[in-house]
Amino acid sequence: MTSPNPKPDAFPLAIIGDGYAAAVLLIHLAKHGFDLNQVVVIGKGQLGLGAAYGTEHPDFRLNVRDDLMIIDDDNPEDFVHWASQLDDPNAVDPEGGGKFYQRRDFARYVRHMLAKHDIETFITQIKARANRIARGHNGNWIISLDHGQKVTAKAAVLA
């Protein structure tokens, strides 16, 4: 979703990528009061999914147990509590190793966390791929996109 604010000459922050790392960075920025109207996210996919969690196939499961999937150190059991609502008897390791939920369920949790902070209302998201990033003469980053557009940012994060 695009921010209701007009595009600035140079965004204070550009996040290149739209997967899990980008989503978690945005969640932490929101939690700490960063003005998300100052952020542009560049990526073609749905925010928070990426290659790791974008699969819909039910056989693709997390490769670590549920209690290790922590987004916020202040609330380390959040995913465990959220996942307890899921009716997934196959998540339980019969050897007692814990619960291993589907990757798509973790993606739903990440999307839940983004919605909890209303992140997509505030950020500007450009559905494109960055194909070049270079320092401009004024120290800003100039990000060239695959459809010809250029975005300027004071800081850039590769996520």
C-alpha cells in the first residue's frame, strides 16, 4: 500500500527487499517510534513473505521449533501463543522435539505483526526490483529500478 503522503525528493530510508528481513526491520522501526512515512520499500512481492515463507505448499515447514521463531525479544513467546490457535496436528514432532509449523503459517504471523503496527498504511512500497545502487554527488543513494524509475534515499538497507 502506498503512503498517503507525497513522495519526498529523497526518502530518509530505503529498504531494498520485501521479505522477512524487511518486515522485521519495519516492525522494529515501528515499535521504536520511527516515522514510517519516511520509508520506501522496494520489492515486487508481498511484504514479509519472500522466498523463505512465501510458499503455500503444506509440506514446507519451519526448520526450527516454534519457540525459536522470535521477532521481538521483549515478547519471545508471541509466535508460540499465536500458533496455538492453529489446528495442525502434524506440527508436533512425535519424538518430542517441539512443534514445527508450516512456513505459510509463519508468513501469516509475520503479516499479522505488520498489520498490528499498521505498517503498510504508512510506508511507500514500490513494486519493482532494484538493479543498481550508487552514491550520488550529494551523498544520497540513487537506486535504479527495473522499470526505469530512480529512487533517492539518504540511507539504504539491503534486506
